[in-house]
Amino acid sequence: RRVSEDSGENSRNTMEHLTAALKRGGVLTTKRVEEVLRIVDRKNFVDRVNEGESYVDAPSPIGHGQTISAPHMHAFALERLADRLKEGAKVLDVGRS
């Protein structure tokens, strides 16, 4: 489910605020997943043209007609995997068109 977060001023557009919105919306339930989402900056995975939308809970273009999933989808997937992931594990999210 999508969690709305008003875009507001640029200072509000951070992973910190996006993560807080996902937590308030009940998407984030484990501390470990919350910490990971605060650390991994979504801006690094979004097309520079759309960088201003990095912290909106919606799919964002990443180039070549493809998008990165909305943050709530990543959070949901990580929550489902949380009890199976060990410290230092990496997760690869592969989508399809």
C-alpha cells in the first residue's frame, strides 16, 4: 500500500522523512529494515532528471523506459525477508517490464 508524504520543502525530502512516513503508515515494522532504509539513499538509484522525486513514495524513472519501484514496495519486500537475512547480507531487487 502506498504511503503518502507531502513533498514540502527540499529539507523535508530526505530518506529520514520518507522512512518516518513508511513507519507511520505501518509498512515498516522492524527496526533493522527501518535502519537499512535510512542508510541507503534512494536518490542514488533514480534518474538525475527526476532526482527531486527521489523521496516520494511512488515509482521513479531510472532510464531506458524503466522505473524503480515505490519505496513502500521495497520496504514490504525487506520486511518479508527480515528474519531470513543475516548481518551484511545484500538484497537484489529485480523487476520486470
